[in-house]
Amino acid sequence: MPVERIRRRDQPVADAAAWDLEVRPRRAVRTAWISASLIFAVFTIGGIWLRSGSTGVNFRVVDQFAMIGVGLLIAAGILTLTRPRLRVGPQGVSVRNILGDNLFAWRHIRGVSFLPGKSWARLELADDEYVPLLAIRSNDKSRAADAMDHLRELGAKYTADQTPE
């Protein structure tokens, strides 16, 4: 039986005050912005210089705009790497990776782990499933360790609140 996801992308999320913890990667976001800027700059310069030399090919203004447009699309693709976010609150854990945003109820969460040699943490779910947490990355070092500690504390708090008496 697959784990039930409470909310999908098309459903609104509770306001920001409802979250006890919000984590976003720091170094990966900075690297993505720098890379996207450089790619866009290179394609823009290439587009501008496209007609400056005599290569035997007749480039037009449309080709220059197309070159810049390709650079813009590649840069936009790189910037999707800035999307990961993790939110933790009483209603569960909201995981937004590159292409998805799911909210998992505490009753489906078994734990969180950071396996040796891996680049990011993972949320362990019932039925031996797991979800990568791209917001907690190993290259953020102590910030990632603090996020894991806080996530585990909140997990212990909210799963203890849900035990039947």
C-alpha cells in the first residue's frame, strides 16, 4: 500500500506561520545562480558576436536572438535547482524537490537519515519507501547537521503527540 500524500502542487499550503522549520540549501543555490548567470552571459556574448566574423555562413538577427534565447532556456533549467525546500510543522513534513511538492503526514514518516557518501538526506516512509530531501545537502556542512538535528527533534515531538493513549 503506497504512502498517502496529503497535498499535491495544485492544493494550497497553510501559511508560513504554521511551519516550525524551513530549510533551503545554501551552496547549491549560490552555485546554480552563478552557473546560470555565466551560461546566459556566454550565450549572449556569442549571440552578439555571431555576425561579426566572416565564417562563410550568413547569420541573421533572428539567429542572434535564437542564440540568446537558448542561453536563457539553459539558464532557466539550471535555476530549477534552486527550488528545493523542506518545511516541518504539526501537519507533517512538506518536501519540495526540483519538480514536486508533497506533504507527508507524521503517521507515514518513520525517520530521517543521511547515509554516508550521499549528497542529501532522505525522509524514510512507511512500506520501506523514501523521499530525497534535496534541501538538506552535505555541502552545507554544519548547517545541514543543524537542520537534521532540528528535524529529528520536531519528528520526536510530533510523533509523540500522535500516539494513542
